[in-house]
Amino acid sequence: MKGSFRDVNDVRVLDLAGKITIGAGDVELRRLVEEALAAGKTKILVNLKDVTHIDSSGIGELVACYTTVKRRGGEMKLENLPPKINDILQVTQLITVFDVYDNEPEALGSFAA
């Protein structure tokens, strides 16, 4: 998986691409979230538009990152879910845990000022 970030006002947007799978993508996701928190960014938006595959380890890491951000007083939201990932989150009922948005302007607007 390739991951990059950009800051839009006070929101750190994580742009992910490729596979979020055990041993590779999950580690990169954790690193990006930890770096954001270390930089004082507590509003994190994960852009999944270019993610091609996610396994149970990747799902677990999304949940772990969400929990870490929440514990530190932050918010982590998801945007641009590919259909396969949306299906996985629906089946596992995790869709009820995450705030999920179809587009970036809507997602960015959902963070409290």
C-alpha cells in the first residue's frame, strides 16, 4: 500500500492506495495515523478511493486506529469507500462505528470547527 497525507485546514487527510493487508498496508496505515497524532492532528480523514483490497488485518487496523484516535480525543472518518470495502463494513456492522462520507467536501464539513 502507498500512503500519503495532506492537510486541509485543521484536518489531516490520509490518501491510501493499493492493498491494506497483513504485514504491509496495515503497518503503513498505523504509521500515518501515529504521525498525524504526533503532529497534533486530531481530525483525521481516511480517503479509501484508491484502495484495491483489504483483508481482516486491514479492517482490524482501521478499527485499532479509530480507537487510538478516539482515546486521544480526536475524530477519524472515512471517505470514498470502494464497493467491496463498503460491503465488508456492512457485513461486519462496522459501518455503524465509522462516520463514512461519499465525497471529500461533505467529509471535511462534518468535522467540528
